[in-house]
Amino acid sequence: MAVIFEAGYTPGVSDEPATHAKIAHAGNWFAGGTISASTTDADYFETAPDTSQTFQKWKPTAMPASWETDLGAAQDVDYCCIAAHSMGTDATTLTVEYWDGAAWQAVIPATLIDDNSHIMCIFTSVNAQRWRVYLTGATEPDIGVIRFGAALQMPRPIYGGHAPIDFNRNTTMQANRSETGEFLGRSVLRTSLATAFAWRHITAQWVRDNWGDAQINFERDAFFAAWRPETWGEVGYCQTSEASTPSNMGIRDLMEVTLNVEGLSYD
């Protein structure tokens, strides 16, 4: 459960189909708002989810719990992304809401989170200033990253040749053996995820209108990417391993670009 859609979701008139990748990056999310939480454990940080770092987290001391960002002004928002969390382990039910001036309204209804994979909640764009995640369950989870914004929607789908990030693991292991070769166990030293998102036949005008800002933000900060949200649930919380440089294909007005990434493992 990494992609969660609004009930009855259909793409808007100006939206790409939900089979096209959606990307949440530092150029289209709204960070730096006024953060508040229902409660915060003394060993955790209320403002931690408003950064891209995952080593500091927010954890409430009582359930139900909520974490809210006031953006300072109404903004068009069509996603909520969450990374580095324990909601699956803790059997947390998640609701995503906005304040309409009188009450909290749900864009993502109460959903039981069944694993710790990174989450992209997708919904019809709403113009609102205050947004929150509302959590219920028996055990308080911890959460490292929460982002609200308006996603970059890729103009072409990808499928053939793509290696879904959840299965493309980079794991460094060390085996321990006795002098006679008996197996004494094995240590996992580190694990990450990796993949390449490759798009072809993109118009040169779209690249010039959209990729430059995204390219800079990919290089500067982590980002979320859902490669085919309507069909498959893999969501990466990623960093680039190299610059993504669009090139002309030799077909009039069409370009291609590959985004090589390393993602945060969640198990």
C-alpha cells in the first residue's frame, strides 16, 4: 500500500492519466509552514516531518493524533507524501484532511496502513491553507517526512524495461563462517533501493517548460516518485545518483530523459 487514491478519484481536465508517473519534489511541495501537532514525544521533534531528513522523526504520545501544517496562504494541493514511518508496523489508520474554514474535510478517507512503504496519497486538487494527517490506532507510530503539494505529472507513461524500485535492492552483506566452513550467520551492513525512470517521446516544449526546475530540485533534495500509480503501488523516496540531462531523439520536436535514483529502504 504505497499509492492511496481519493475515493472515486478521476484525473481533472488538465491532469495526465493516472498511468503516468507523478513526482513530488522540492519545487512543487509547500515546506516551511507553521507546524503543530496534537502531542509530541519528548525524544522526537514536531517539525521533523517538514524536512527531507529521515534520521529525526515526529511521534505522538497519545492516539488519536494529528500533525498539521499551515501553509500561510491557500495553495492548490493534490498530494500528500509520507516516508520513513512505522504506521504499518503499528497498524495505524491514516486520514488526510484540509480545513475548509469551518471543519476538517477528508480528501483521503480513513485507511489502514498495512506496511511501512513510502506513501503517495493522490486526490483532486484542493485550494486550502491548512492541511493535516489524522492518525488512529492502538500504538503511536513515528513519521520522518510529510509533504503536501502539487505533483509534477509526466506527459508520457513508462512500462517496458522499467525495474520497479521496491524489487531493485542494493544490499551489502557479510557472511560469517567458522574455520571449517560452518555457517555462523550473516550480517546485513546496509540496504538501499535503486532504479532508473526513463521517458521518451516528450515534446521539447514540455521539457523546457517543466524539466529545468525539476532537474535542479532533483539534484538538491530528496523527492517522491510513483512510476505508474493507477496500476502499481511502488513509490520511491529517492535521491539522484547523477544529473538528469534531456537529449534530442532525432525525431522532430521530441526528447528523452533518464532519471537514475537511489531510494530509501523501508524494511
